Amino acid sequence: MKITRSKVLWAAALACVAVSLWIFSSSLVAHAQQGQGPGPTPNTGETVYAPKKSAKPELQQQPQNMPTEQPEKVPQQPGQQVPQQKQPEKINPNDVYTLSTTSNLVNVDVLVTDKNGNPITGLGKSNFKILDDGVPQSVTNFSTAEAPITVAMLIEFSNKWWGYLYLALEDAYQFLNFMQPKDWVGVIYFDMQPHVLQDFTHDRYQVRGALDSLRIPGFSETNLYDALAFTIDRMKNVGGRKAILAIVTGYDTFSKLTYGDMLKIAKGSNTPIYPVSILEWVSIRYGDSIDTLQAKNALTSIARYSGGEAYFPRFEGALPDVYQQIAGQLRQQYSLGFIPTDSTKNGKYHKLQVELVDSQGNPLMITDKKGKKIKYRVVSREGYFAPKA
């Protein structure tokens, strides 16, 4: 086969084109492997396109001072050794300890009244003796200073006994007259379920406006236990002196909680409950029934377990004195605190007993200005639940 000059020239041309393509593709691969970020190109100064970050905030944002990109690599000089990255130190979990700040302090608000319900003041720390399951405790915290109070007004909004509850509610306005400017008041009403009508506020006019809106109830159900539990839960993190003023009948139709459940919640609560019932009005007009007696007993027990007191005024004219007495009692409480000698965290219920003693440890005798002995009563929560480990 004879090879002509033209064929040799065509073969040389194809070889040059192949070599050029191989050199160009090698340069592209080398450039891609360098991983250069967005910025000016060496030759043209034009900016290479980079995707823009989304302006939508993330749910978990990084701290502002934390870098989000890897630092730029510094080129290695000839003969320079690259420092080895320090490996994270391994920690033995058995060598790690934690500092616990949990306090076992138990706070107890104590009210001392005469037979008429009037607070008795002027008592000191040494006059109080606290028994935890029968074991005397040392009172570490003691306070008598008057402080602002927080009151949640719980209103039964049912059409079954609304005629009588309306009268009690009308006089509830007078309770606001005994509130001071720094006191907090909120309103919760309930029928089948509780509703927050007015959150805690200093403004009495807002509370009055909330009470004014309770005019025509649409249901006859009264789920009292569920409403009390709801209100206690809202008050558990409120500090200082606080109470629940419940204007109710004491009847419960079909709460999810039972009476036993409610007593247990009241025992573990740190918020005293002051029920004001209108059942005495009903009893005078229609006589007592089993349901009426059960409702009265339920309110009395719930109030006692929580450290409060139940009131059963026999007529409407007695309500202003009741509200004045409740407000006065809340301001004249003695705040006590102790650390139990039994610090076992087993969730067990501890029964509390508060007594008044003199300097010799004998039962305290209180007399009036004429030297006549005064019969007094000590009101406080009946116990508490120990924390669980």
C-alpha cells in the first residue's frame, strides 16, 4: 500500500488535535480539584456565581460569634512541618460528678385566728412548733412582713343554681375593695370545663369588666374538681402569698377527676383554697339533702387539706364580712420553712402539724387586753409529698 504525502499530513493534524484536547481536559480536572470558593477569578476579576443563603430564620440558630465556614488553608512552605491536630481527650464517665442544687426546704403558711376568724398577730419564730410525721423540726425560715398577694377567683357558671350564685358574685365585687395596688387578681369560670376569663392583673377595673361579662350561663354542668385542679396547676409556680377564692356550690357533675383524686391534689398543693358556698341559702329554703351535705363536706375537706378554709354564709348580707376576713387572713399569715430530718426522696406523703408553744415548750396561752384567755385556731396545710429520686 502506497502512503501518500496528504495522508501523512492528515494523521499529524489529528494527533495534534487529540493532544490539545487531552491538555485542556487535564487543566479542568486540576482546577476542579483545587476546590476554590466564590471570589474574583485570577485573570478577569469577575465574580464566580455562588448560591444566596435563605433569609428564613432557622429554628435552631448558631451563635452569632461562631464561624460557619472552614478556615482557609495556609500553603505549606518547603521544609515546614505540618502540626498534628490534637485529638479530643477521652473522659471516663465514672470520673465525672455533678453538683446538685435541689433544696428540700418545705414552706408552710400558717394562719392563727380567734374564734371569730380574726387574725392574731405578734407571734415570733419561737412560738411555732412543726411536727413532720410526729417528729419535731427546726424552723429555719420565718417571715411576718406584709407582702402583695395573688388571688385566682374561680367562678361556677352554671344555670342550675345561678340565681343564688349571681347574688354571691354581685358581692364578690366588694372583695376587690380589699385588694391593694400591688396585688394580682385573675378570674376563671367553669361549667363543663374551665376558662380563663381574665389573666392576673393589678387593674381592678379589668377584673370588674370580666365579672360583668358573666350574665347568662348556657350549661347546667359543674365540673368542680377539674376546674380546681386546673387552677391549682396555674398557681403552682406563683411565688409569694397566694390563694384560690372559689365561689361555688360544691356540686360536681362528671369531672374526669374523682373526689379522691381532688383530695390528693389538694394535699400536694402549696396554694390554699377558700371556697365560698351558697348552699346554706339553699338549705334554709329547701332543707338539707344528701347531695347538699356531701357537697359541704367536700368543700370543707378540700379547703382543710390545702391549708385554706371553707365559708358557708347563711344570707347575702354576710358575704362582705366573709370577703374582708379572707383578705385580712391572707395578709396576716406567718410564713415558715424547714428542712425535713427525713430527706428520703420516695414520694411519700408526710403529715404536718403546727402548734403554738411558749418559751418553755408548753402550749401557748394568748390573752386579750383584759387578761381574758382567747381561744385560737391554727390553720395550715396538713401535709406535703416528698420529692421522688
